[in-house]
Amino acid sequence: MKEQTTISRNFKIITFLLIAIGAGTIVFGLITDRRTTWTNYLIVNYYFFFNCDGRSFLFRYSKHFSIGLVISIQEGFQKP
């Protein structure tokens, strides 16, 4: 039997509210100062796209080198 996750009604409301606020700020920014808003929007999207793309690449190939990755992470969190 498959496990199903349930999402609470409050979580859905908050999520859609934040999306609406973000869309509203983009529209407001385009109305008031089109050039600066569009530039900032593109810079942020390129940053997050390449950040996510890099993470997916590392996640995919970390399975092949999982032992080295786990060791390096554990060493990184050890206190000096």
C-alpha cells in the first residue's frame, strides 16, 4: 500500500498567498520602474537556475562517490 502525504489547508493558503505577493511585487515593480525590476528579476532567476542545476548535478554523481562525500561532510562538521 502506498503512503500518501497530506498537506494541510493552512499550508496551501500560505503558499498561494506568498506566490500572489511575489507576483504582485513583480507587477508593481514593472509598473513603477520597468528596467531595474526586469534586470533584478533576470539576475535572481539565473542565480537560482544555475544553483539548482549545480545541485542536481552534484546529487546525481554523489551516488557514485558517496563514501568520499560522506567522509568529507563528516570532516567538515567536526569541531576543531
